[in-house]
Amino acid sequence: MRIGIVLYPTFGGSGVLATELGIALANEGHQVHFITYRQPVRLSGFNANIFYHEVRVPTYPLFDYPPYETALASTIVDVAINQRLELLHVHYAIPHASSAYMAKKILQKNEGINLPIITTLHGTDITLVGKDATYEPVVTFSINESDAITAVSENLKEETYKSFDIKKDIEVIYNFVDVSRFSKKPIDAFRKAVAPDGERIIIHASNFRKIKRVDDVVRIFEMINRKVPSKLMMVGDGPERHAAEELSRELGICDHVRFVGKQEQMEDIMAISDLFLLTSEYESFGLSALEAMAAYVPVVSSNAGGLPEVNVHGETGFMAPVGHVKEMADYGIQILQDDQTLAGFKQRAFDHASLFDIKNIVPKYEALYESVLEGKLVG
Ligand code: GMT
């Protein structure tokens, strides 16, 4: 198949998932055309089946807000015609689903081409940004106009039906992880550099937006560290990073906390970690938690959104209500208290992550593409 994939090229979960999906499809022999405004972060190395088409958004003195949505629709039209795309898969509804709709209409009218559109809903496109009245009518319309809709968890599917008047079926296709890539042996020298006295290594990775409640991570770490000597690695960057750094100074733990910024080799960092903290107010799924589990790292998380579909309470880690930092710290201590308990959680985290292995999930997207193409009306 010749597949177009529209995505955000950043470190956000939707962009990571879309990039990994495209690479997996290319490895299966499909021709994959990524369409976005910058080289996606996880897209490196040469693959004969992968193409990257950059959306250029020319500036003009009149534009306080350069019209990305229009530029994206025009690029989709161009790529669809010149690369003879058979279908287009857009990740994150805003503004990708409406640009896709616009492109589809142009292709139909001008070229007699029917380009099926698949929209994958990822999270805040529904739960935060999308349902804001500023965007809602366009989001509802463009989701309904998609030929197929998927959501990354049962919870996100429910939230979508709750917040939008969606007339079509939404298929749940869970996020996935390449277990073989994440289950790496830890690099001893790296572990020693972070935890020279054999401390436990705790990790958080996100884009440090408010919704992630990174202050909670710092507070939980402080409580765990009082009982179990540990180090905290804060991976990523975003608006709340500075406040979290300040808090770690206030709590007198900054010698034990490293803010390492955005990292591409997540598998090496995960490999040396003992516990992953994810305190979010909402997660449709929690891809970072799944990647941690695939690296044998148990998870203490909030129980918001789709997290209970990923983190099995008492098995792969623990969950507590949003903001219950003391409870989460106690769970962390319980997991880290001795090597035998930790080893049990690590193994179960890995076993559960294996259910979401790339090999099990990517065929579900391929089957969906095939069923969309079979029902396709040309012209
Ligand atoms: O919030 C983020 O970290 C980024 C965001 C996105 O859409 O780029 O992530 C969402 O999509 C991920 C991949 O499907 C999910 O695993 C995340 O849970 C989801 N984030 C939220 O719902 C807050």
C-alpha cells in the first residue's frame, strides 16, 4: 500500500506512535509518506520505503498566524497526486482531520480521486483542546467525515462519545511498543554515573505540561528517597520544568534529581531505571509508561483516563487517585524496598507490556486499512 501519515514531528506521544507505526509499515513493505512541518524526532536512518514531505508555511507580513492548516491540506493534495497515495492516516485530530477533509474534497472534485481518511484520536485532541468551543464544531465535523476512526484506549473512545456528537464507530487500537528494542541490557557505566552508591533509579519522562503534574513527581520522589536511597531522572522539557527544578531545590533534594532534557535514546535510560512515575491528571493511554514496562520498569501512576488499561494495580505497579502523592510514594517504597519484590514487579511489567508488542498491534492497523480500501468508492 502507499500510505500517507500526517503527524506532529515532536516528542509528544502521538508523534512518536505515528512515526513508529510508519517505520513498522515500511518494514512490512508498504510505501510510507510522512507529511509534517519538521523531520519527526524518531525518524532517522535510511529506509527505501520511507518518504518525508515537509509542509512549508510561507510567512507574510499580514499573517499574525500563518495558515498551517491550509498549507497542510495543499501538501496532502500534492503528495496524494504525485505519490499516488491509496489512503491517508492522520494522527491527532487538530488540525489534521480537517486539513485531510479539505484535501479529500479537492482531490475528489479536481482529480476524481477518492482518498480514504483514517483519523486516530490520541488524547488532548479530544479531552482538552478539542472540546473547547473554539474548535469543537470543526473537530466533530472532521471526525465524522473520516472513513474510519480509531482511539488509543477504551477510555478515550468513551470520552469521545461523551464530548462530541460522533455518528460512527470508533475502533480501539491500543498504543504499542517494540519490546525487542526496549528490553535492552543496562549499561553498567551509565547506571554507576547516575547512582554511584547503588541507589535505586526513578524516572519520569514527559513534555512537562501542566496536565503531567510534574510537581507531584518531585514530591513523591522526596518521600521515597527518605526511606529508600534513590536518584530521580527527569526526562523531557516543557513549561513546568522550571517550577519542578525550583521545587527540588526547595525540598533540598536537587543533588538527587537530574533534569536531562529531551532524549532520543529512551531505551538506554529506561534500561537502568527501577521505577517510572506518571502522575498525570489525564492520560488517554500513557505510552511512556508502556515503554518503561517494556524495559522491565514497574510503574506508579495516577488512575486517570486509560492508565488502568496499561498499568495493572498490584501487578505491574500501582495506581492512586490524581494528586495522592503520599499514597503513590508508599507504593513506590513498597516496590523498591527489596530486590526480590522489585524483581517480581519488573518481570510482570515486562510480561504485560509484551501484550502490546508492535508485532501484535500493527497488523490491526493493516487490517483496518484493508477493510477501508475494500469499501472504497472510487470517484
Ligand atoms: O500528552 C502528551 O504527552 C502528548 C500527547 C499527544 O497527543 O501527542 O499524548 C497523547 O497520546 C499518546 C499516544 O497515543 C498517549 O499515550 C498519551 O496518553 C496522550 N496524552 C494524554 O492523553 C495527555
